[in-house]
Amino acid sequence: MTNAVEVRGLTKTYGSVKAVDDVSFTIGERKIYGLLGRNGAGKTTIMHLITAQLFPTKGELKVFGEAPYENNAVLSRVCFIKESQKYPDTFRIADVLELCASFFPNWDRDYAYSLLDEFRLPVRRRVKKLSRGMLSSVGIIVGLASRAPLTIFDEPYLGLDAVARSLFYDRLLEDYAEHPRTIVLSTHLIDEVSRILEHVLVMDGGRLLLDEDADALRGRAFTAVGPAAAVEAFVSGRQVLSRESLGGILSAVVIGPIDAEVRRRAEELALELAPVSLQQLIVHMTGEKSGRKAAHAQ
């Protein structure tokens, strides 16, 4: 099976700034990926490179086994919904949906209009009169109804309330189950999407920090809380991502599973243990302070 995306030694520079720095990874077919990281980590640059909107400074990039640049056979299989998606101001929502049929070979018009009703969008309203949340909903509908073999969503939820975001996640999962394809989600709401992610790519400072199945990451770290001396004794010899103290109480984020031995030792020291969510783990891994502390603890 051909990978949806193959990246080897990919670098993109702007003068002396490396937006993407010697990154290598593969994105398989029929899987949901999370492309995660802080602002300025290089995520959007990578998405623009994959969709041939930027040229790499060096390295190799293939989409469905071919170079994507000026390659309509490849690009017709890709749908990229940007954070700042633009449409002609004179277009109505209906115009946007009708135009999509000429861009996406797998376009499902009936599905698009059913989503229009669910997101409560006024089909005849002009794009320039839509709210931020309505524009995001239009992008979500285009991305889902495109049924593109590679569909990329860059911060798709901006302006959406919790109900609309939940509707997006539910419809994405339902349609993915019926029409499997590769989906890449770039988002800051990691806890909300963590249940649907199958693989995680984490960028930090232009480098690839993490490339791992989501199941392997769940339960990767935990928090130990208790008297400072007891916590320090407990974490001795372990990899610590961060420490936070309040009075005589210390909270430490520790890499590793909560197994029977960990629980036994924590009980001896009267410590409380709690699992760390995927979002908390990534925040700790990409935070400057936690990074320095983790390095110091190793």
C-alpha cells in the first residue's frame, strides 16, 4: 500500500529562519493523524508543502508516491481546509458547494447539503456576511463532503461553539468509518480530538518531536503529588517532565506507565497518582521550562 505522504529530510527556510528543519515522517493511508504543536512550530508550513503551496528548500516530499507540484493527478486527491479559508465575497454558500463538484472527484453533494442543515447554515447567504463560526462550518462541510483520499483540516473549529465542534467530530468519525481515507487534523484542542486520533505527529521549533501511535502515548506519563521530600524520593532515577511546588506540596509529571510497582511505591510514600492527558503530555514536552527540566532530570 502506498503511503499518503512520505517526507525525508524536509527543510524550509526563510532567510536565516528554518520553519521546517530536516523533518522525516510518513503518513499512511486510511488513518486519522494529529499534527500538533505550539504556534510557530512549523505545522502550517508542512501542510502548505504537502499541498504544493510552498516549495521545500531541500529534502524529498511525495504525496501518493509522486511529487505534488503541478501534479493535478495528485492534488485532485487532496483537500486542504485552511484556518483562514477564503472564498469570493460574491459567492453564496450554495455557490461554494456547487463549485466543489469540479474540484473533488469524490464530491458528495447530497451529503454536503445534509451537513448544511445540521450546522444550520443559510444556504443563500453570501460568504462575506458569514460569522467566523459559519465560515468554519462551511470549511468543515467541504472537507467532509469532498471525500478526498487525503483531507487536511488546519484549526477547523475557529468560532464554533462546543455543540458545533462535537457535531464535527461525530460526523467525521461516522463518515470516516463508511468512507475510510487519510485525515490530518492540526488543532490546539488536543483533549477534544484525542479520542479520534490514531497517530500523533508533534512539531516543536521546526523539528519533529514525536511520531507515534496515539494508543502508545495514552498512559505514557502520570503526575505524582504529595510532600516535596516524598515526591523527590519517588521520582529519583525517573524521567521528570516538570515540577510545580506550592508550599510544601510538590507535583511532578513523570514519564512512564502507572504499573503495580509504581502504585506500591506511591502508597508507601502516601502520594497521589493521576494519569496525564495527551494534551498535558504535549504541553509538558513542548514547554521550554519543562524541556530544560526533563533534560536535567535524565
